[in-house]
Amino acid sequence: MQVATPDEPARDENARGWSADDAIGALFAAHYRGLVRLAVLLLHDSGLAEDVVQDAYVALHRRWWRLRDADKALPYLRTSVVNGARSALRKRGVAERHLAREEAQLQVVASAETGALSLLAHREVLDAVRRLPTRQREAIVLRYYGELSEAEIADAMGVSRGAVKSHAARGMAALRQSLERTL
């Protein structure tokens, strides 16, 4: 069925009776539920799916006068629904990425007391490390600050891996004992 445009008359006698309102009403009654099901399957959100389908019908209504073949109205609606769902999914993805970025940037701001206590504890740990014998201090600093492996520490200190294990274990025991007294 062909529909008349403002510039040219209808070529099919049966199409003259179809106004945009009548045609969209008939299409709505016949295909709305199926189009909403399609959109729900694409979006996993029934409210958004109904909005996408409604937007497709509104767009078809606005362009009805340009439609030459009324049989192409349903494929037009399906295409509009799929494109609307794609657009909604893109918008959802952008919004989710934006929220994730904002959440990553949000940091829980600690109170001034917490910051002061943390700084005090940090200083006490550093003081305890400074009090360790040289080899123990080197093993602890290279292991936990330098994040070196036992082999790398052994090379840096010029000792065996067994000596690194021994110095690190003794250093940790001394730190634990020193910090238990102060904290």
C-alpha cells in the first residue's frame, strides 16, 4: 500500500483512507507487544524497552507522509527499535564507565586524627627499622621497600640466599618485638 505525500497524490486507491494517526494506531494495536518483547530482550529493562518502542512509533508518525509503501512500516519500526536499543545500551555503557571512574576517584577522607596517628605509627616503624643491625636493616629494606627477591637481595648484599633469609627473619622478629612495646 502506498501513501500520498504532500507533493504527490496516492498511487493506490486503498491508501488514501489511511491517515498517519489511523495507520500508527493499527500498527500499535497489532505489533506493540512484540516490539516491546524485542526491546526487552535487547535491553534487559522493561521500562526502557517501552520508551524505545514508543520513540520508534513517534518517529514513524512524524515521517509517515514520506513512507511510500505502508508494508515497510513494520520493518521500519523493528529497525528503529533495534537502533534505539543500541543507542540506549551505548548511553548506559557511557554512564556506567563514568560512574566507575568517579567512584575510583572518590576516596574516603580520613579524619585529621587518623592521619596524625598513621604518621606517628609510620615514624615509629621507621625508627624501629633504623635501630636494627645493618645486615638486618638492609635485608628488610631491600625485601619490603625495594620489593626484591631473595636472590636479588643476596646479590645486592653480597651474601648467600640462606643468609638473606636469616637476616630478614631476625630483623622481622626484632621489629615485631620493638613495635609491640611502643604501639
